[in-house]
Amino acid sequence: MSEHSSSPDHICEPHLSFERISSLTEAFRSSAKLRLAQNAVTQTTADDVALNREIVTGADFTFSTTLDDWAVTNQKSSGRCWMFAALNLLRPGAMKALKIKDFEFSQNYTLFWDKFERSNFFFEEVIGTSDLPVDDRLIGYMLQEPLSDGGQWNMAVNIIRKHGLVPKSVMPESESSSNTRRMNSMLKYKLREGARDLRAAVADGIELDELRRRKHALLEGIWRILCVHLGTPPSQFDWQWTDSDGEFHRDGMMTPQEFAARYVEVPIDDYVCLVHDPRAENPYGQTYTVQFLGNVVGGAPVVYLNVEMDFMKTVTRNLIEEGTPVWFGCDVGQQMRRDIGLWDKSLFDYGNLYEVGFDLDKADRLHHHQTLMTHAMLFTGVDVLDGETRRWKVENSWGDKNGRKGFYLMNDSWFDEYVFEIAAPRSVLSEVLASALEGEPKVLPAWDPMGALA
């Protein structure tokens, strides 16, 4: 009996009758294909059984344009992908200027400042919403996850603009930067405790200046926790190095802001976020922002320009072919084989395995919370044949033990379904799209899936 067939009256009953359970059991037992699937999946993973062998064997890790000639980075047990991807975009220019092949900006340094700035951002949100009851949906959403490792392109730019950058050797990884769970749990405790105290102070009629003084006292505790876990970020450092040709160089004492100004060649202030949100209520050519999404008080807000997928793909391809890698955000775990380093829309044939349909389109998946942006990476290559894009090369930040030494292959079909966002220079926009950036963005609620942090 199929799942949609009509039959006895017990199918129309609101409860699950034993007759209905019996019919389902008999229908499963009568299917040789389902019994075979059961035998296989009870002994190995469903992904191994559903894996489309034809797609795997057809995966070709060659590209008509490839930009990378460096090793991948490793975010380890942290959610810093957005930050790694942003720094990886800036890395080639710095490597060229320094004549060093294995250079990395310090991801620990930017992590420290993001945590500290985001704590201040959260406390300001608390003060600004203190008139709402603690069980209000917005307050509940804020308190459920007051701080995480995830972020967005604009948030990375805010940190770099304000605090600059340092080489990884100046502020190397710590145990907690590579494994953030315990540090985050301590920070979230203090943020929720601070929220309680600030809300109580507002209820007692405390004036705003005094609230801010109390907020800064709370931030002293956040600073101590961060310094214990990550180390103290340098305000200046002595920078000298030997390049790949063995030549010695010295810049002397520099601030992080001076270092970023000298060695960041990508015009990040000119970059905009393009997203693909196909939901009918969010038309293309419109800008969007998300309630309370940000990390630096006084920094640039997170603003998206919604564009059609063909335009996003054309921009990405053109930038790569012009020699510029592209930062992007996606729903990374969908139709992915990590050990192979492969994405394809139909990589796993779950419908055939279970004999059930999986037919949500991208808009439906957003509406029904089946998808959102979960990871950010870097496009570093593209394969084009007779004007048609076939596949994309991706630099991940999961180390070199998966994929092809950490690089992944994305078939073009996957881009359409699971890529949500790219960062691109404003110059790629038409006059119409550029003018849309000047308009007031539509504000999406804090819990909208487009507010997800990579």
C-alpha cells in the first residue's frame, strides 16, 4: 500500500490505530526493495547506501580557472568559518606583498575582538529592549543564544575596520580558540547574568548613564575571561620576517590597524553582500537587514541585496576569472560527501532509498526551516566549457585531511540550491541594483533564516 493510497476507514481516524500500524507493517514487509534497503542501512550508513556512484565517479577535480596555490587553514573545533573565509580572501594579497607562501592572519586575534565587541552589542540590545517582558519571544530568542562563534561578512569587516589585523605568529592559536565550547559557555553565563542585572536596573528606574557604567563593569569580567582563554591582544608589535627567497625584511613597530592598512589589498570597504532569497515576500532588487544582527556598536549594519541566482553566479564566475577569490555562505551539510570533498544536488538518492518523496524547493525549505546558511568558505576556481559553468573549486577551512587536501568540488547544480550569499565589489552592480543599496532595507525578524550565522 503506498503512503497516499486510500482504503479502510482507519486511515481517516485522528489517532494511530493498531489496524493502521498493522497495514504499514505489512506493506513494508511486502516490498523486497525496502527489505533490502533495511538490510543495508542497519549494517552501514544511509549515506553510503544512497550515494550516487555515477556522480562520484564523474567528479573531475580540474578547472579552467584556478587561483589557489596555497595550503588550506583549519578552524578546528570552532565555528569561525566566516572569519577564516574572510581572512583567507585577504591572504593571497598579503602573501604576495610579503613574498611568503605560508602566511596567515591571526584568526585568534579577530576572534577575541569579535567576542568582546559582540558582548557589548548584546548588552546594548538588552538595555534597548528592557521594556519587554522576559518571556517575550524576542527576549527569549536573544537569551537562547546570546553569543556564538558564527558570523557574517559585514561583521568580519567591522572587526577589521576597527581593530585591524596581526600575523598569526603575533597572536597564535590557543587551546580555546581552536576549541571554543568551554569559553563560550562561560561567556554566555556572564551575558545572561548581565542581562538579568541590567533589566532589573531599568525596572528600578536607573538612568541611562548609570546603566552604561554598569554595562562597562560587566564587560570587565568578559575581558578577563577572554584574556584567560585566548591571550591578550597586542596593541602594537615588532614585525620582521624572512621571505621565501631568504631575504630579510623589517617593518618595525606597527599597530594592528597599520598592519591591515599596509597588507590588506582587497577593498573590503567597497564590498557588498548579495543574497539569493527566493521567497515571494522578499522580492529581488530589495535590500534587507535582520533585527539585532551585528557585532560592533556603531559599526556598519548587516545589509543584504537580494539578487537572482543567475546574476549571483555570473558575478562569482567573473570575479574568479579576473583573479579574485569569492567569499560565500551556504548550507554546507546538504548533499555533501566530506571525505571525497564533493557537493552535488543529487549526490544522495534518499528518495529511492526510502521510497518517499523529498520535494521542497529552496523557498519552501526557507519557509519551513529546512535550510539556512550554516558555513562560509572561499571560491578559488571555476570550470567553464563553451560558456557554461560546470563546477566550482572551494577552499574550505577544515584542514587538509578531507576533500583534496582541504579543497572541495561543487557541481553547479548544488550552487543553485544551497548557496545563499556572496561578498562582491559594489562595482559589479548595475545602476538599478546599486541604487537599491541607497534605499531603506526591509527589516526581517531576528529569527528569520536569513539571519543565520555561518
